[in-house]
Amino acid sequence: MPVPILFTKLHCPMLRSKLVDRPRLTELLDEGVQRKLTLVSAAAGSGKTTLVSQWLETSPHLIAWISLEEADNDPARFLMYLFAAMNHIVPSLDEGITMSIQSQQLPPTDTMMTYLLNEVSVIPNSIVLVLDDYHFIQSEQINDVLGYMLDHMPSHMHLIITTRQQPRMSLSRLRARNQVIEISDSDLRFTSTEANMFLTQVMGVILSQEDTMLLEARTEGWIAGLQLAALSIQRSSDPKAFMDSFNGNHPFILDYLVEEVLELQSERIQTFLLRTSILDRLCGPLCDAVFQTGNNKESLPVDSSGQHMLEWLEQSNLFVVPLDNERRWYRYHHLFADLLRKRLHQSSVNGTVDPENSIAEIHKQASIWYEDNNFELESFHHAAASGDIDRTARLLDGKGMPLLFRGAIAPALHWLRSLSATEMNAMPSLWVMYASALLMAGHLAEVEPKLKAAEQAIQLRGHDGVDPDMIGHMASIRATLAVSRHETDIIIAESQLALKSLHPDNLPVRAATAWTLGYAYQLQGKREEAGLSYMEALLNSEKIGHHIITIMATLGLGNIQEADNQLHLAAEHYRRVLNLTGNPPLPIACEAHLGLARVNYEWNELDAATHHAQQSVQLAHQFGQTDRVVASEIILAKVMVAASDISRAAAILKKNDVIARQQKYVKQIPGITAEYVLVLIHQNNLEEAERLSQESELPCSQARVLLAQGKISDALSIMESLLADTEASNSKDEQLKAKIFLAVIFHEHGMIERAKSLLEESLVIAEPAGMIRMFIDEGVPMYNLLKKMMPHGNVQSYWHQLWMAFETERLRKGLTSDENRNMKQLQLNVSELKNDPLSERELEVLRLIDQGRSNREISEKLHIALPTVKGHNRAIFDKLQVKRRTEAVTRAREWDLL
């Protein structure tokens, strides 16, 4: 349920039919396109927007336009409109980008801008992006976004900024490199010739040359001043008297002129102008809503409707700017709007406005109209301006989906911070909203104090203040806080309290709470319960469009499937997360890349595993103080060990061990230690490996060191006990790992049949998931064990796949020719036997042939008829592509069948 976009903000304002041509300025704009930036910086009413719009009307460039306003000072909202504007000319932009921006995790701005500029770079046409009224932007983060854009945008892209003041971004480097054209107040002022053309051709005012020069001198060529003066002259009963008055000393020319213009309007027009001045955008029905407040609630006649008024104002040159071709939406000239608001405020302060016609009441009516027309964020802004706390809180709570969950975190925090403790105590739910907004903004340390303030306010109110749904929301927030600390018991207790207290229809919070509960169950190893909780979270979040919980629940399900050895299903869920996180991705996409790194590693796709591990590390760095970077680098080190880059893997593990211990990432330390023990074994540093495995109390690591030391019985004892533990806990992934390693130990202990039996059992489990590395990582012992097997049934093909992977691994590591067959023989071996392998009986016959037994001796030994032995011989010869017994034995040895 995304926040809707006001598309009128993305249209270049419509031009009036009559304009003064200004070739000296359009030439500057033409020249500016050859550089990176055109900065049009001048006072209000100087004609900045008109100049750029007039130039663009005949421009051959692709145009993206954003009309900025105060609400766009929020980085998420600014980026949402930036991508929406660019989407008009770069249709390849990812459709999920708006969802990503409005999610609780705004992607890093550098990443987003890199993605945008990469897409722009493939567009062959010249592109102009216009940011109109940039003076509204005070955010350093947004200034940084534009600084990054200017540094990296392609040569065929150009940026135009119109502003009343110099932007806070650094322009010195652009100036030094001659990459900026600047148009200022002095450039925009009308010359005497232009002033005369404006007065006569546009405003229809005929003055003497002397009066024209007087107006131009007194207004200093300022366009708005000239227009106001011309309006006054048009409507003045005595233009000469006006000029005589204007010739006097007026220190506040603007106020004087506006007063002149307003006083010449009817009372109804004046009231309309003042009331509607609070609106950033105007349309007929919206104007009707705010005009019919207080004593003006009577029905408007058709000819004085809001739409008619707007059209009349445009025809009368009264500072309205159409925003679309249909002329349904308008805005006031910003300067005119500012002055009207100032006048409205003065009327309110002077007490000349009754309460039913107050500014607060006008804002309230605007809020009601916006809400009725599904502009919830705009409705929230006007409700906040009206001072109606109850209404603002209700709007923030949303219709089934709080605005907080739809990208309105910054405006929500701005409003909540403006409230006093007394106002918050009167409505304890405001404290809870405050805590929720702080949690989503990442201000974790500030969350608990707000929850305690809510509890104190509830206590002061007694039973009247106890709302079960609010209690449930508080518990859900605390459960989420505990997730960041992996505090399982607290997560479960708070989640269960939340689900017990929350209203059944409160799906946003219930979805988030089901996820936290699933996470706690997963930490406990209760995978079935975790999967059910994640599924509940997913179903609820998809119903209401709760984007971030959909991502988190999908990740959770992937984790559970991976732990249950369902690697193909897990990979599907991880890939779905990558689609959901958009492009450029949200930081949470690191979890999906991490999962895909593990899965691809197990499939022996080491290049893909490396790619996903590196992507995970890069995205994890954007989280700040979490253990995600460490978790990502552990799998990267694992891939390096598989690629025989032992020294680099050791360096990564050492570095992350220090970080994990300093930052108290306790959950990651066992994984680091286990991988480092393997590195030490590879380096034949068994003494240090033994010390580390003993100190860390990692049974599997201890067993690996013991096996490497030749203490096979001790290793066997540990692993048999560990296997029993994994079976008791139903940890399917750990159980399979234990079985595979135990099969190796049995083999090394001389217990061949038990080893083969356990390995075949493992193959049956691993085959549906296509696991490879779990076997290859056991090295030569597993290779030797596999050589002694020829499995039956469904795992025959899988056995050959493992065999081929082993041989490829051996060749890759450059072992001697005595240890390997050449690749041609290897491929022949696999291709032949994969399609038609020797049966167990045929292998028995082959072994007896190798011993030099005659057909009759084989018949007696195996208790089968002589013709049957001869039939087995023919089958063996056919499969091995030979004609004689001696050739069969030689080929069998070449193919490691004996």
C-alpha cells in the first residue's frame, strides 16, 4: 500500500499565452547544457520558473521535472519523486524502486544514485533534470545526493536548479572546472525594453515612457513587482493618482502592491485567495472544501465554484500557475502565496477571524478533503497543521496500514517531536507511535524510554488508559528490539504477549510479531514452529502490502528450508527476496545473497558462491553495527578454502574473530572458530588446531583434529555422540553433516561395510538437494570410500555426479597423473557407467575374474549356473567395451572399479 505520488509535481508548469522573449537568457540556458549544472538563483518573483519553462518548450532534450515543496525535505520522499520523474524518460527503472524507497530500510543513497545513473547512461538522448524551488531543501542527505549525482552523471545529462538562495552543496569544484552556468537576480531583471514589452504586450497597460521608466526603476526590473503594479493600474479608477503615489517613498513596495491588488478585488475573491493560500496545490473541489468553512458553508453558485475561480484568476493574471494540460490543478506563484499566508496569519492574530473561519479550521477542511480522496500523507500534513491531535494520530495510524510502514517516518517523527509531554500523556498511544517511529528510523537507544513513558501515562489514567491493542503494540516493539540482540527468551515472551493482546484486525503489527516469534523459534532450533510463524507473517503482510515483513518472512522460510536440506526451495525464496528488495537493493538483501552463497557453495558452484558472498559483504556494511558483515565474510572464507586460497581465508577469519569478540557478536564466534580449525588442519598446524577446538568446545572440530592426528577411535566416539544429539534435536542439516563425517571415520577405522552403509544413507538424503561440497570437503578419505561403492536405485546418477566432481577437483588442484586419469578417460568412464552401470552381481563376478578364477570356479563360489556366469561375462565385456578377460580386468582397474 504505497503512498500515492502527486503527478502534478512532475509536470513543467503551463505557460501563459503571452510572454516576453528573452534571447539573452535562453542563450545562457543553451550554453549551460554543455556543462553539468545550470543554477538559477534569484529572489521570489524574479521569473525563474517561467524562464526555464519557456526555454524547455522548444527544447529538443528529454525532460524530467520536479516541483519541490517543504514536504520534499524528507530524503525518502525526495528520492521517490526523483525516481518517478526519471521513470518518464528511463523506462527501464525497476518497478519495485518506489516500494524500496518507502520501506522501513531506505537503500543507501550512493547505491541508488549509482543504479539510476547507470540506467541513464544507456539512454542515447540528451536529458535535462529540473529541480524547481530547491530552496525548500535543507536536508544535508539530499544535498549529498545531488553532489554525488553531479560528480558521476553521464555527459549527456544536465541538471537545472531554480532556487531563491544558494544551495548548501559545494559548488566550488564545478566553478573551478567551468561546469556550471549561474543566472542571478541581476540577469533576470527586466531591462527597460523588456519592461515596456511586458507592460504593453502581456499586461495590456499603456504608459508613457517616463512612467514606464519610473516603474522599472522603482521595481528594479523585478518581474513580480511590475506585475503587481500593472494589476493595480488596470483596476485603479485613477491610474495617474496611483503613479503619483507610487512615486513616493514606499519602503515595503511588495506589501504595498499586494495590498493594492487585494483591495481592488471583491470581498469574495479576497476571501477565496486568503483561504486557499494554505494549499500547496489547488483544484476546484479542494478549493470548494476549504472555501466553505465557517460562515461560508452555503452552496456556491456554479459560476463561483472553485474551478471557475481558478480559471478566472488565471485569466486575470493573478499569480496562479496551471500544472496540467487539462487545467484541473494549479498553484499560486510562491511569492504571492507567501504574502497571502502572511496576510491570513495577521488576520488571525488580530482577531478579525472567527474560530469557525480560523486557519486551523481551514487546514482541517483540507485534511478532510485529502483523506476522502485517498491522499493520506497530505491529509496527515494538514491535520498536523490544524493542531487536531486526535485526527492527526488517527491518520498516522492509517487505514489498516500505518503511515509509518509506508515511508512516512520522517514527517511522523517531526510531528511527534513537536508535541509536549502533557499532550502525549493525554493520549498514551502517541508515545507508542513515537517508539515505533524511532525503532523504524534506527534510533534504538531512544525506543525503551518512550515505551516507559507510555506505561507511566497509562498508569496515570488508570483503567481508562488500558487498550489491549496498545499493550500488544508495545510488546511487539520490545520483541523487535530483542531480535537485534538475539535474546530468544525475551523475543518469545514479548511476541506471545503481543499476539494475545493485539486486535485480530491489526494485521500490520500481528505480521511483524509473527515474524519475531518465528525468528526466536529459529534461534531455538524449533524449525517447524518457526516455519509456521513465518508463514503466518507472510500471509498477513501480503494481504496489506507490508513490504519489509514480506521480505523478512520470505527470508525466514528460506532459512528453514535450507536447514532442512531443501536447497532448491530455499534458493527460490532467496531469489524472490532479491526481486522484492529492488534494484538497487535494500540492505536486507544481504541475507538473501548470504543464503545463495551457502546454497551455491553446497552445489559446488564456487564462482556463484563467491559473487553472492561478496554482494552480501557489500550490502551488510550498510547496516552499521550488526553481525551481518562477519556472517558474510565467514562464507567468503569458506569459499576461499575450497579454492585452496588458505592464507587469504586465514586472514579473513582472524580479522573477523577480533571484530566478533570486540563487538560481542557471540553468535558468530563458533562459526569463525570451526572454519579456522579447518584452515589450521590444512596448514598441518595440528597442535594449534587441537588447542582451539578444545577451548571452543566444538565437538565436530575436535573430532576432525583427532582424525588428522590418527586418533580414530576417539574421533569415532565424539561423532557417534554428536550424531545422536542431532537426531534427538531433529537438526536435519547437522545430522547429515555428522553422518557423512562419521562414514569417513568408519572407513578410516577399517569398518568398511558400516562406512558404505552410512554413506549410502547420506546419499539418499543429499541427492534431492544436489549437495556436492559436503562430500568433497571430506577430501581423500571420502574419495577412497566412494571408489568402493556402486550404489543402486535413484542415487546411481548422483554417485556418478559426485565422482565426477571429485575427479574435477583433483585435476583442478593439480595432482599427479598416477593419482588421476586423464580427462578423456574420465569422461568416457562417467558417460558409459552413468547410463548402464555394472550391477552388484556383475561386480562380484568381475572381482573373481581379477583373482584368476575360471567360469566353473565362479559358478561354484557364487552358487549360480555356469550359463549364468557366461551371461554375466558377456554383460561385463559389453559395458567395459572389451572382448577378453584380461582386457576387462585392465579396463576395470583404469576405471577404478577394482
